[in-house]
Amino acid sequence: MSRPTLWSTADMDEDLADAVDAELSLYVQQGQNPAIYDQLGAQIEQLEPLLAIQQHMAALAAVPDVVKSFIVSFHQAILNRDLPSITIFYTTTFPKLTDRFYSRTEWPEPETIAPLLSSNEATEDQIHIFLVLYRDLYYRHVYSRLHPNIDDRFHSYENSCELFNYLLNSPSSADDNSDEPAPVDLVLPEQWLWDIIDEFIYQFQVFCSWRSKVKSKTGDELMMLADGTGVWSSYSVLNVLYSLIQKSKINEFIVALKEEQGKESARSAEEVAKSISPYTALPLYRTLGYFSVLGLLRVHVLLGDFTLALKVMDQVGEFLLGGSGFGAKANKSSFTALPTLPATHISTHYYVGFCYMMLRRYPDAIRTFVTVLNFLQRMQRMRNYSGYERKDQYDQIAKTADRTLALYAMCHSLVLPGSPFTRLDDNITSTAKERYGDQMGRMSKGGSDALAAFEELFLYACPKFINANSPPYDDPDAIALLLSADPTEPAEGSPIPTDPTQRHLRLFLASAGAQSPLPTLRSFLHLYTSLTTEKLSSFLDLVKVSESDQETVEEAEEEAIQEMMVLKQNSRSLSRIVPAQGRSEKGNDASPAGLTVIGTLLEGEMISTSDLNFVIDDNTIHIAESTVGRRYAGWFIKNTERSQRVLDEIRGSPLPVFKGKVGQKQGASGTVAPGAESVAINDSAEAAQKKAPTKTVAWGGAGTRTTLDA
Amino acid sequence: MSASWISPPTRTELIENLVSGVDRYNPSNVGILEDYLYHQIRSQEYDCLANLAILKLYQFNSDLYNPDVVVNILIKALGASPLPDFNLCISLLDERSPNASLDEPDPLPALLPVLHGLHHLLYRCRFPAFWRAYRSDQLESLRDNYTVECAGFEDSIREVVIRAVKSTFTRIGTDRLGLYLDLDSPEELQAYVAKLGWTFNSEGTVVSIPPNPDNQIEAVVVQESIKLPQLTKVISQAARP
């Protein structure tokens, strides 16, 4: 017997049913009187914000005092545009507080801390902006230490949009009646600006990879994704970056700077900036524009478009990567107009080098990697470099450096070794061998083992590619189809691996694989100056010379010749830095110091990357090898200078003083050879001008000369 | 060579603006770029970056996807070997959702391994194998539908061959050259060789290739060149008594 339900009056007593009905009708009557409900509703509404405020107050009370005072002073600093203190707050205080209080939880919500801000004299707008910036830090913390859920992702996107909207489109001040947006009066440290752009792209990348995992989504998430197709779309990300670049006119600025360089009465960077546009004049926008170019480079690489990535770096690339006398390294002081943070340096070189690698331009890739790895090694020696007290940032840089080293190791093995023009840096090569020695050994030998090693390093070192499009969340049939697809069964008829990383890996392995038989070929060519193709094919074990079957012999020969063509093809590469044509006759030196650099990153000329040159004359192969002469000049010069320095030091230093007899002897020998002493004094006067001539520099005289005379 | 690859002289100003500016992301411009592709096909020109722009638009707007265009782009890129053009095109072919709205079944997934194979053969200079594969029955659909429309496809492949041969050989046997170029009859071969400006020897069995930077080899000793400024310090120290 089931329990009687309260509302099915059929199971109840007649009386009780009547009573219930009466009660119900009472309520119905009341319902027909909306005023009562309104009143009740109004009371509830009044209570709600109070409730919320109570909740917030409770949360605020839970915030430690240190944090509260930090937020207040941070806000004050931003209001006062006090760049040094903002920098300190951002780079040191914030991470410290995070580690101390919030290493596992989120920072207080923006709504919670809002009441704190009204204590400073700030307008609504300014408070609002501070909250936007605070949210930026808040979400960055969530993404790095905790796991963002779908709400976090959507909200962080909205926050970023709001920030960029503010920077790009804020209406001009009341005095100016035009409708043009005006630059914003805000000062932020460069490190923060780089982090904003970096984080924006990072969140985009993480969102895309999360989005493509259709199977692991809950029902709610699927719905939210279906509604929010505009969130983190590729177009909006690209739009932001392009708008920042266009607003700040960074490319025109660099072009103008380049022109100024040649002029005699060059204007300063600031003047040039002012003449271009009001936005460019502000360091905030210049920096943001510059970082956006680097961000665009990264986004294009993530989407798989390597030529476009190099193309957007047209002007900036010459500036950053140097080579036309117009580099960040050369006259750093004159280009303080554009910042060079180590993080940007490393990130840029990593992506540019990767693009070159996928374009098979290995010499250029190697050059880029060597530049940045050298820079890093120098930086590591100066660990207390300002801005690097943030350990997490240093870790990230170290990780990128490691991946760059892996890419370098791969390129090193792919460029046929021994080229006089690529000048592989021994320092970096030895570092790479320490770290990846095993893989490098396998890669240089060729064969299938090499491919496994290449795959391993490539998967470790490549950027996390993304799919530009989301799975069709807004199309329920398509989603159902994807969800029901059997994961173990390979996707039908799809020879392109759907995962972008796999796709790029396959392309790279195809190129590397085509090169795997070449090292053995090279080693045979080393041994001869001329060789017949028959003999070569026999060396390659393709067929025994005594084999009588003419066809197979011919086939093998054909195979050998085709490999030779591949070898020739691979020893030619496009390069941006070309040795100057200095040789006219046979046997003349080709000076490696005479390098010319071609303009933008995409351009280049064919150079030879191998020291082994050959040509086929019908059936004979002629081989010519280039060697590098011994380089002794540097060693001799260095040691000469060092010896001279030691000599000067010794001459300039005082004699050690001995007591007793030896002292008398000194005095005696000093008087015995006055002539010699005067010679010594003359010597010392010239050689060590700073010392007074009466110093006891008698060794030159007393020591050797007396013995010689004697 | 590279400057003309970045910006071919046959590219019009309109296309130049499209490719170099922000307008390349505008989906409504895809028609202009596709027309330019067909122009390239008909008149034996080639513009890699413009074709990559088409593929990028397809990447972002999957409803614009047109498999014929993609196949044509890939075919054109085959003729650019050993430059990495083919690989760049493949890099931009993202996955597409299975429910894409197409009238006919998508021919691309079937053709793609074929094209990959052809490209690989070209990259590894296996020219006779390439011609055999190309002329085989399996590739009949490729030949009938696509390459027949592409004017001078075979000639562009022959140019790939010539590039490889030119850099490796100073003299090459006529038979071998004919095999590489897939020109069977002697008259065709002679006509082609004459067009290139290469000469036959007296018996007609060997073709001589004129000298170019690649096939002239010499043994070079890379000497260090010591410049005077490097030595100033040493010399000035020696000048002191």
C-alpha cells in the first residue's frame, strides 16, 4: 500500500479533502490579489542586495589586511601614474602575496574588493578600469595555478575584450568635441603589457585545444558553447591584434626611425613618434603595438601559416633580429623607444626559427637559435637581472630555452655538416650535445632510428598548434555524429591527421626522411675526387658489381644518380645572410667575414650549405671539397694581449719587501747599478705612467740587468 | 629567385593589396582570389602567397570551402618543388567537421594521399617513378579532371626536373634525360633541349649543360682574413719600447 500523497484528494477522506480544498482556494484567492504578492516581492527585493552586501562584507572581512592595503596602494599608484611603484607592485608584491595567501585558491573576487577602492578619490571610470586590470591579474592566476572552468573562460574573454575596447575606443575627453577615440591616459609597466598580450594569446590557445575535445564535455558546457560561438573566435583575436598595430602605427614608426638614422640632424625617437600620430607618441601604445606584432607572429604559427607569420614581422624583424646595421643590439640607447624584454626576445626568436625550420631554411633557423641561446647564456650568468625575481617567469623562459635547444639540435643534424658558411657555434653545439646527445647521435646517422629521434624532439619542442575552427557545437546533428564516432576506428578516408600537431609532424618527418640516406652517401664521396656511378652504386650495396643482370645494375645506378640529385638539392638552401662574392679564381679565399644581409625575413638567396661539392659528367662524378684553413689569429692576438697585460701588471706592482740581509742586499745592488736603475725608471715611467717614478720599481734594473752585465 | 616568389611580377595591384593587407581576412574577397587562381591555371603563372591566402580563408570560414580549388592549388604547388610550397599548403588544411555542406562528395580526402605521394617522388628526384605513377590508370581521374585543365602542368613538372638536372650535371646522357623528362620521341626531346639552349654532342648521345653557379665546382680553402683593426692593439703595444 503506497503512502497517501498529500495532494491527491481522491485517496483522502472526504472531510480532509474538503479542508484541503478550502485551504487551496484561499491561496487561489490571495493569488488573485497581485498587490499582496507585489508587496512581498518588493520586500524580498530590498532584502536581496542587502544579502549580497552581507555576503561581500563577509568575504571582505576574510581578506587579510596586507592584501587590502596592497590593493588600496596599488590603486593609488595607478591613479597617480606612478610608474616605478606600479612596477614594484606588479613584479614583486603581487607574486609574493599570491604565494603567501592564494597559492591554491583564487584572489578575492573583484566585486568583493570594490568597496575598498572608493576610499581613494577616483571617478567611477577609474575604479572601473582598475577593476578590469585587477580581473586580468585574477584570471591569469586562475589559468596558471588552478583549472579554469567554462565560466572562467568566458568571463576572462569578456574582460580582455573590455580592456582592449577601453584602450582602443575610449571616447575623447569632454573638451574635444570630435567623435574620434582618443588615447587613454594610463601608464603601465612594459612587463605587464607584454604579459597582457602573452596571456591573451595563451588563453586563446588553451581554449581552442579545450574546445576541440568534444567527447569530454558535459551537457551544460555543450549548451554554453553552442550559444557562445563568438567567444575566443580566431577572427576576434586577430582583430584585436591588428587594431592595436594599426592604432599605434608601429610599422610606420619603425620605418621613420630607419630613415632618421641616415640623416645628419636626426630627431630623437620621441619626436619622430609624435610626428606620426598622437597614439604613437605615448609609450603605452607604442609598446602595445610592438608586442602585438610579436603576438601576431605567434598566432600565425599556431594556426600553421608560416609565411604569413614571417611576413607580419617585415619591419619589426629587421629591427629585432638585426643584420642591417639597424638592430636592437647596435645602438640600444637610441632605441629606447622600443622595449626589449628578455621574454619577448626569446619568444620571438623561437617562433621565427620554427618558421624557418618548417620552410626548410635550416641555416637561417640555426642562426636565429644561436643568437637567442647565446643571449640566454649570458643572461643566466647575470641572474639578478632586474625583472627576473619572478621565479615563475624565469621558469617559463627556461622551458622555452630548452625547446629552442631541441630545435637547434634537429636543425644541426639536418644541415649537412661541415659547411664553411653556417659557422655553427661550438659553444651551443656542446650544450646541445650534453642535453640531447643521444638523439643527436641517432639523427646524424640516418635511417629509421633517426626518424624516431626526430619525432620525439619535434613533439617536445613544437608550439601547441590549434585548429582555427571549433567543432560544430551549434549544429546538434554534427555534434552527435562526432560524439558517436568510434574513437578506436580511424576517421574514414582522412589521410590528413586531424590533430594539427600530427599533421605538421608528418610533413616535417617527410622532409627529414628524404634526407636520411644522405649521410652515408656523403661519407663515400669524401673518399674520392672522381668516381664512376657504377662504383658508387656498388658501394651503396644496391647491387653487387659482379651481378650480371644488366637491368638491375642499371636500375641501381639510376637510383644512385637520383640520390645524388637529392644530395645536391639539399646542399642548397635559401638564406638571409649571404657570403659576399669574393672569389674570382680557383683557390682564392672566400672570406667568411664578408657577409651581406638581405632585407626582410622572407627573402633570401640560395647558398651552398655543404663543403662537399660535386658534379656529374655523364657517368663520372667529380668531387671538390672545401676546407677551412686553420684559424690562429684570434688565439695569437688574445694571448699576446694577455701577456702584455701580465707584463704591465708585474712592472707596475711594488717589489715584495724582505727584512734583514736581503734588504741590505737590495740597497747595495740598488746603489751598485745606478745606471741600470735610471734605465729602469725610464721604463717604468713609460710603461706605468700612473705610478710615481720614485717607486721601488727596481727589479727591471736590479734583477736582470746586473746579472747580464755581470 | 626568392624576391619573385614573394611578389611575382604577374601579380596585379589589386591582388597585392589583398594579400599584403588586412583585407585578406574578408570572406567576401575569396571570389577575387579564386578567380586569380584560375587565371594562374590558364596562363601558366604561379603565385604561392595568393594561393595560401585562399587556403587561410577556407581555414577560418569552412562554409567557403571548395575542394576543386584546393586540388588545383596543390597541383600548382607540385610544380614548385623543391621549394616547400606543397608543405605550406598542407599545413593550412585544417580538419573539417563531417557535416560540411557540400553538394557532391568531397574528392579531396581521396586525392590527398595521391598528391602527397607525387610530391614525395618529386622531392626525392625519382623522376621516372613519378612519370610512371602519373601516367598510371589509378591517377586517371586526377588527369582527366584536374591536370588537363591546368595549362602546362607537365611543363612545370619538367621544369622541376630541369632545375635538379641543371645543378647536378655538366653532361647527361640523352636517354637518361629523355627518361626524366618523359619525352619519348627523339624529335620532341631535341626540340625541348634546343628550347633550353643546351647542346648535343656530335653523336647525339650526350647533352651538355651550360655552366651555372651550381654545376661549377672548385675546391676552396676558406682562409681566415685578418684585418688591420684587429691588430692595432698588438701593434701599438709592440711600438712601446
